[in-house]
Amino acid sequence: MKKLVLILTSMALNGALWSQALDSQVDELVGSISEKVIEWRRDIHQFPELSNREFETSAKVAAHLRSLGLEVKTEIAHTGVVGILHGDQS
């Protein structure tokens, strides 16, 4: 997550000069998480849940958001999950 923030900050500060470096960094970040995302997709599709009854899926999403340090609200519109990212400013 810190790398992503650094990349976005770099984008804002360096204009066109960051374009190629950013592409490379984005590719690297995507590569580093793609296997995990594929694993999640396969798991969700292997154990499908009916619409508005995605209890296992929402529990997995909530657990992952908590592992990232986010505040998590669950049971939004039944099985919805919201992750709240708090910054240092109001």
C-alpha cells in the first residue's frame, strides 16, 4: 500500500517524466498480487452463493480488509461490507 501511495505521489509531482517508471511499477505491483487475486476468484467461484446471501464471501472480504488495518462495517444492505480508511487529517 505504501508503494502505491508513493507511486501516486510521484505521478502528481513529476508530470510526464514518471510515465514509463509508473508503468513498470504498476506492472510489478500487479504481478505481485495477481496470484492472490486469482486464488480469491477461484475460491469464490468454487463455492458460489446466492445473490444477497453471500455470507462466506463477505466474511472473507471483511477479514482481508481488517488485515489491512481498515475499520470494517458489515451487514450493509444484508451482506455488504465497507472498509473505512482513516487518514491523519479530518
